[in-house]
Amino acid sequence: MEWDHLFDDLEGQLASEWEAERAALDSESERLRISKLELRDRLRALCAQASVVVLDLGDRHRLRATTRTMGADWIAVTVQGDARPVLVPVSAITAVDTDHGSLLGSLDETAPLGALRDRMDLGFVLRDLARRRLPLTLSLRDGSLQHGTIDRAGADHLDLALHDAGQPRRTSTVQGFRMVPFSALRWVRAEQHGALLP
């Protein structure tokens, strides 16, 4: 009888030690997985949840928005109170505020958006906007807003024909031309609803 209690006790101790060791391995495995996550992975998960976030874009410039989709180096959001999508380069983001549930949810593994969407970089999307001749508003890191139409987009910059906000590009309405490096962009907004998302 005493031997049965002894063996039961030893089995219980062994099971507890195995459980503790397995929990430690699981915990270490999870820490390792999280250590490999990039901001882009977390943003993709926030897009999958359509999370409400506040994007800090530096110099006290903040966008309260709902995440929609993302590409290789940009995220598309809709700013609260405005249905027009806004394209934000990931490099312009200095911080992302969100609720605790969304923050934890962004740690979950999400399926990739698809090979094509993952390869769409900022230049690709801006070249598409140039092709469609859409009137845009660009917010630059210096705090200025530029209104116009992209005439062309290179590898790291775009040519913007400046004209009044929301107006179509016409020779008579163009007030000037400007080259804008992609690195100077905080965000890009098409002035037509739903025109920005690829």
C-alpha cells in the first residue's frame, strides 16, 4: 500500500517536471517566434483585424484610422470621418497606438496577403496612380500639403504637377512641377473615394 502511494507520488512529480519543462520550451519557442516578427508582420495582422490605430508620423502628426490593407512597404488606412483611403509608407511610421486586444492580436501568425500584394511596393502603387491621372494630396514630412497629379514615379521619387486640391490636371490649372522623394512622404490620399486601393 505504501509502495503504491510512493509510486503515485513519484509519477505525479515526474509529470509535473515534464509539464514544467514543456511549458518552458513552449514559452522559449514563443519568445523566439516573436523575436523574428517585423513591424510589417504586425501591421498585416492589424489589417486582417481592421483595427483602429493611431499612426504617429512624427512631429506631432497623428492619424486616427482603421487599417485596411498593406503592400511591401506601405499600409492603406481610412481616417475616421473620411472614406478616402490614405496610403502611408511604413518608413514614415514612428509609432502605432492601438488597444491591448489588437496589440496582442498583432502577435498572431497571419496568412500572407498573397504573393502579388506582398510585392507591390510604394513605387508600384504611385506609378498606378500616375497612370490613372488621379488628383492627390500628399502630406510631406516637413508638415506641408501638396495638391496635384503624379506625372511619373521613378524608383525613389515622383514628379508632381501642382494644382488646386480635387481639380483634374489640365494644362491651364497646373501651377508648377515638383520632384518629391518617396522618403519625404508622410501619406498620400486620392481625392476620389475608393480610388487608391489596388
